[in-house]
Amino acid sequence: MFNYATKELEKLGAIHTTLEIKQQPKVWLEAFDNYMSYKKEIDAFLAQVKSETRDRVRVIFTGAGTSCYVGDTVTPYLNQHGDSGFIYESVATTDIVGSPLDYLRPDDWTILVSFARSGNSPESVAAVEIANQVVKNIRHISITCAQDGLLAKAA
């Protein structure tokens, strides 16, 4: 598909997907640079949360569709190689919204990591709001492509 002309991609309805795929190397480098520029703050945040409890902290990765897939992808790796002070899980926002008490435990220290492209999807915002109501000790990390999305404000 990278060898097709723009007109051919448009005709196939593949122009947007192709452009998204082509930009991935640049986007991942930008994401890594962002992470590195905030690494001290992130490490301090995680250390603070861990210091507040003797129990392991649940980290729930959540999102809808391909955003949920991000959590599905990183969870197995982190469970094998991540900080043992955390328990890593991946739960779709639609599952949290549809049946919160099946996935959220009121007494467990929890970090809800929300992945969302726009940060404005109703189920992502609702998952954060419900988590805030159910879990006594909850912290949030929102990872979006739009820093002004509603998700950041809900957390």
C-alpha cells in the first residue's frame, strides 16, 4: 500500500489508514520523548502511590476498541517484567461502564490508565467517573492524542 499513488489509495478507501501507518515511527518517537521529559514526575507519582499502601497497587489499563488493545498488549509484558509492587490488568471501558463492580474493587488502591484517541468518548469519560465513585483510593493517568479532551477533566 505504501507504493500506491494517493489517487489509488483514495479509490480504495485506504488513504487515512495508510497515512496513520506511515506516521507511526514519528509518533512513537514523540511519545518516547514525551515520556522521557516527564520521567521524573511519573516515577515520583508511582512511588507516592506505592508508599500510601502496604498492598500491591492495581493498575487497570482501559480504553475502547483499539485503545483497549493498547492495554491488552502491554499487560502481559508488565506482569512478567514490570514493577512487582503493581498488579497489571486490562479492562475495556465498556466492561467497566456496563458492570463496574465486576472490575473495580472499592478497597483496592488503583491507578486507572485510560487510553483514548480524542479523550472525548462517552464511555471513557463514564469509566473514569464511575471509578471515582466506586474506588476509595483511585489515581488516574490519561493518555490521549488531544490534551484538552474531556477525559483529562473527568480524572
